[in-house]
Amino acid sequence: MAVKTAAGQASDDFDFRKAEARSLPKELNLRELGYVPFRLEYLFSEYPVPCALYVPVLVQGEELPNFVKVLDPGQLFSEDWRLRLLDEQITVLYAEEGDLEAIDEYFKEVVEAALEDSWLGMQDQAAMLRAYGAFLAEGIFEDPHHPDTFEAAAWWADATARFLFQKSPGAAVLYRLFSKNYQAYLHSVQVSLLVMAVCRAMAWRNQDVRDAGVAALYHDMGKAWVDPRILHKPGSLTREEFAHIRRHPLQAHEHLKKMGWMNANQLEGVLSHHESMDGTGYPHGLKGTDIHPYARVIHVVDCFDAITTDRPYRLRTSPYRALKLMQNEMRLSFDHHILYKFIQFLGS
Ligand SMILES: [Fe+2]
Ligand SMILES: [Fe+2]
């Protein structure tokens, strides 16, 4: 396929397979080289590509990859392009870090246009919101202190709330977009979308729907400080490893408080998302209504998403069985009213 090298020369004869494009060493951090992942699913047909997008190609014998330009800024993306990239098994492209602002503008324009387009179906609108949320969530884990992400997350939650209030999408519209493979950033955006939908179904005011949504997007940010070997360990964890993972709400809270981005409700939502109604949760063993409502909603949705996606230590459970489990064995953990509303929403 016709591609351009980072220097801009055409390289029609470049063969990705020969260059072992997919055998980049795991420890290689492309962000440290100044590139951020931009997934193929973030590109929409008939929208201009936001910035130059590259594929990292490691030539045998070389330590660092070459970034081969595959898409130019401003060119109209098409389904034809998507198929060509998929054909080469390329699902993640990379943008230069300096283009983050252009990417942000792109997502905002795409979402804004989608929400105003009366011809576009709810499913496509939800897909665009989910794509922007996923991009932001990935950035939260990679660079938790990036000052622009919070403003963008607030914009995203605002747009999502607008969509939820105007269209009242049923659970199927959102759930169809969800990945069953666990990835921290996908989990975050899925939890956030469902949290906002349930808060809306409980007739919370718009401001609370948005604020709870942002808290949900950040709820597991503390995992950025958890040792990845423990986070992805397939077997059972030792007592020390458990204790290490259980620090993530405190860590997120500590960092977010210092950054001064969140209001007190949102900070509580993040801090207490693993608290249980019966007092058996962590980090503080709070009980009942001592747990902030944002945290009680996030707790329900968080558990549901955890049970219904594959994790390193167990396979996923169907939504039906997950809800049964939550209603029976796990019922003391949840706020009954919220669980009831959540189940009602999922059935909508
Ligand atoms: Fe968590
Ligand atoms: Fe979580």
C-alpha cells in the first residue's frame, strides 16, 4: 500500500510484515519517544484525519522503531482506508505528542457534529462519544497529571450528558459498544458511560450526572501507580499484593486532590468506589449512607463491568448471571435502590 515515511518520502514498496511491525518489544514505551497511540476506531469515515498518523516499524537489528507515516493530516478518512489498514493487521496508529491539541479539536468537532446531526443514529453518536472517552481514559493512565485531560474529560462528560438527556438511549445502545476484553482504559469509559446513564435514569440533575461521570472516568486512576506485574498477575494474589492493589483509591484521591481539578463530591466518588454498604469495603470500611452517592453508583457499575469482562485470573460471566450474583451473594455490598435502578436500566 502507498505509505509515506516519517520524512515524507513515498514508500509504496514498504512491507510491514517483513519489517516485523508487530514484534515491538513490550518494554518499549512509545510515549517516551514522543508518540501517543491513536486507535483505528477513533477514525470516522468522511471526517478529516486530525494529524499525521504513523505505524512504528522495527527493522531487524535496530533497537528503536522507525515511524512510518500512513495518513496525512486533513485527508478524508474512508472505510476503504480502514479495510486496508485492517488488512495489514494495523489497529493502532501513533500520533506525535505535539498533536494532542489537534486530536482534541478533532474529537470535539466529531462529537459536536454527530450530536447535531439529526440523520445520524443513536448508535453512531454513542460510538463517537465512547471513542473520545476511551482516548481520554487511556491518556489518564499514561499521563495522570496532564493538565489538559481534565478539561477535556469535563467537556466529554458534558456532551455525554447532553446525549443521554436528549436521546434517552436504552442500555443496548451503550452495551453494544462495550469490549469484553478487560483493558483499564476501556473499563473506565464503560463504567463512566453506564454510571451517567444510571444517574440519568434515577433523575439526578444534569450537573451531578456530569460530575459523577468524570469521577467514574478517573475512578481507577490510582492503578497507574500499581506495579503492572501485580495488576496483570494471572494467579491468586498474596496478602501483600492485595494490600498494594487496594491502595489505588487512596492514591488516586491523593493525586487528584493535589491537582485541584475535582470538587469534593467527585473526590469522594473516586476515594470510596470500593466501599461496601455493609462496611466490608476499603479503604475506610464506611457503611451505608456514609458512602457518597457517587461512590455507591460507581461501585455497582464497577462490579458489573468487572464481572462481565475477562480478567487475567478468570473469564467473564454473562450480564444475566452477573446481575443474579450481584442480587444474591453480593447484595449486602450494594445500595439496593441503585442496584434496582441499574437492573431496570439494563432491561430497558
Ligand atoms: Fe477500583
Ligand atoms: Fe474499576
